[in-house]
Amino acid sequence: MSENKITSFKTLEWLWPVLLIFFLAGCKPEEPSWLDPLPSATASANNSPDQIISIYFTAPANDDFKGGPDQFLVEALDQARTGIDAALYDLNLWSVRNALIRAHDRGVSVRMVIEGDSQDRREIQELIEAGIPIVFDQTDSLMHNKFFVIDRGEVWTGSMNMTMNGAYRHLNNLIRVRSALLAENYSMEFEEMFLDRFFGEISLENTPHPDLTIDGVRIETYFSPDDSTAARIMQLILDAEESIDFLYYSFTSDGIADALLFQDTQGVQIRGVLDAYQERTGLGGEYQRLNDFGLDVYLDVHPEKLHHKVIIIDNMIVITGSYNMTRSAEIRNDENTLIIHNETLAAIYLGEFDWIYEDASQGN
């Protein structure tokens, strides 16, 4: 594998330079072409068209609310030419609000789906006043997605809500994938909500490319509650041969916990970190059970939320998106999950896991 198409960035109190830049060789006819070499490894390198997959991590020490992952998303929104579709649980980031209004004002089609509980946000009302059409989920379940589709050619998703807390106080990840096929998956899900008003349990199982390959990288797409996400996660856990590492905000799934406990008996190394506040205040959390069985699972020691939803399997497979390991995420809420099979990508996520795990293991 040549080094040419996966990148990772992290922001700290100052704008951190790019941590890791990797590239994957080759190009498929239905995807954009990448011809120019990547610029030098600075934060601005994220704008290069060479990057098929880019990963960003938040850094809660960044208290000036500048230089966070939102700046890279905003750059992409400012480059949109034809359309932006966004399905967001919440939004109060002024940077993203302003970028969406700028896109609308220059003639880009901007459409949004937002969880009804966030309807009264001032920033969301300002988007409506600017003329941007927004559909609100008014069902009892949550529209918990956090994704953008830009020009039907790239997808941004991950665990990060588009809020000041999500981008600057909580531990989160944001991933950008340049792929017309993946964008088609997410566009189908978006229009199901925006046009048909299908939310929660009436969602359709209609993803056009649920298992695709982009330049040698296999990517599986799952939408909840229609795609049986938990079953696929359990299958991947039970197929693990060496290691399973996870970072999760909420973990109440007995079935996924059972799979982890079984794999522990088979000699698979299990390590994990869960959000402390959510675990201590939530109902049915799996932390104590896993801990009682002797698994290396800890509560996060940082003052704000650990909001990641990430599993890394055998240092080769990454599971990420909006999906918490809960019953609500599985059967009620609108969620999205990516399963990416790539060792280079897994190494980037492991870098995030390792420092959080080290702090948690030393602080508990």
C-alpha cells in the first residue's frame, strides 16, 4: 500500500499540525481523480483533493473555540458548488451556521433534517430565517445522526455534534470520505427523512451500496434502526482474533457485552474506555459487569464527556459514527455507522484510543 490517501488531524490549545498523513493508491472511474501531490503537512493540507479519507479528533484543552475540527468542515462547505444535505442532532456552532448561510446565499441547494428537541436553538432559527428549508423529527425517537453530504461526492460523519461542546469540550471524532457511492447511501437516507418524513421505526432498509470498496478500502454502511447494526457489530467482535479496543459514550447492550465477555475467554485482548458521567447516571450500563469479569475497561478521567463511538478490531477494522451501543440506538433512533476495513485508518484511531486509555488506566 502506497502512502497517499488517508489523513488525520488533531487540534489542541493551538492549531496542531497534521498528525498523520497516509494515502491509498489507485482510483476508480466513478470516483474523482487525484493527480496532484499532497501539499506539505500543515493544517491547511486538508483542502487537498488527494485525500479520500480524512480523520479529525477534538481536543478539549482548546478553550479559545478556534482551530477545532469545524474549521475543516467549514472549508468543505465553503467549496460546495451544487448541494449540501445535513442531518444533525443539534447545531449551535456559529462557524457551521455561517457557512451554511453563505452556501445558500451563493445559490447552493442547502437542505437540513434536525432533531425536534433542538428546534428552538437560536442558530437553527437563523437558518430558517435565511431561507434554508429544515425538516424536524417530531417523533418520540431521536434523529441522532451527525452527517453532511456535499455535492453528492463526499460525506462527513462521526460522533461530533455541531455544537460548541461537541467541537471544543467533548472527546469526539469527525471523518470525511470522498466517494460518490458512499454519498449516494447517505443521500438516500437523508431524502427518506427530508422528503418522505420517515423517521425511527418506519425507516426503510434501502441503502443502495451497503458494502463498497473505494480504492482498495472496504466500507460498510449501516443505518439504524433498519439495518440490524448490533448484529453486525457482534459478528465482527466474535470474528476478532487478537484485539478489540473501544471508546464509547453509552454502552447498555447486553448482547454486545456478551460477545466481548466470550471473546475474553478465547484469549482476545479487550480494552475499553467509557464516559464516566453517562455510566454513573445511566440505566443498565455494562461497565460494572465488564469490570467485574476482569476486562481492562475504565471510566474516562477527563472533566467533560467522552462522546466517541469507536471500536477498533484486530488493528484492522474501525467502527465509527453516531451509534451508541444501546437499545435505543438499535431499535428507535435514526443513526449511521461506518465499518472501515483498513490497517492505516485503524492505526490513526488507535492513536486516539491509546492516550485516552492510558489516562483512564492510570487515573482509576
